[in-house]
Amino acid sequence: MTLVLPGIQCIIESMESKTYYVYIMANKRNGTLYIGVTSDLIQRVYQHKHKTFKGFTAKYDVDKLVFYRETGDIQAAIQYEKELKHYKREWKINLIEEMNPTWRDLSEDF
């Protein structure tokens, strides 16, 4: 017999259907890059654009979303973020240009 408490199943289903994003922000084409992971890409981009956090992206005016990839697995997202951070800059630029050859701010689509 399986005991299901009210509300617990909704929490489990919500956790299972969550989407995570690994993203790259830039200040301009071939400029300063920032790599991050989030479960709310729209909110996170808003935070970068409005310099909510006084840190690296605010200091270097990194506010253009130039690449993102989504997954339903938080562990995969974290691992991919770590891998991207260790790749050489040239590889990151190639990755961006495969998805976004003009370095357009993809957040304009939101």
C-alpha cells in the first residue's frame, strides 16, 4: 500500500517537470562572457540587465543573452555549466555562433 499525502504528489510532479537553463551572457560580440545556470531564465536575464546583483556582470555590463540550452535535469545543467566554464574561449565563441551567428540578444524573444 502506498500512502500519498495531499500536496506531496504535486511537489514531486513539479520537481520532475522543471526546466533548467545553462546560459551565456555577453556585453558585446566577442566581448566579456558570463556563464550561468538557472531555473528561471527570464527572471535571471532581467536581473543581469537591471544589475540587481553588484558583481561581475554589473561591473562589465554583461547584459545580452547570446546562448542558452535547456534541460529537465538539474545535475546535467550544473555539469554542463562547469564544462563550459573550463572550455577555451574560442570554443565558447564557436558554440555561441552556431546558435546565434549575429550575437543577437536572445532575450528580445521573451
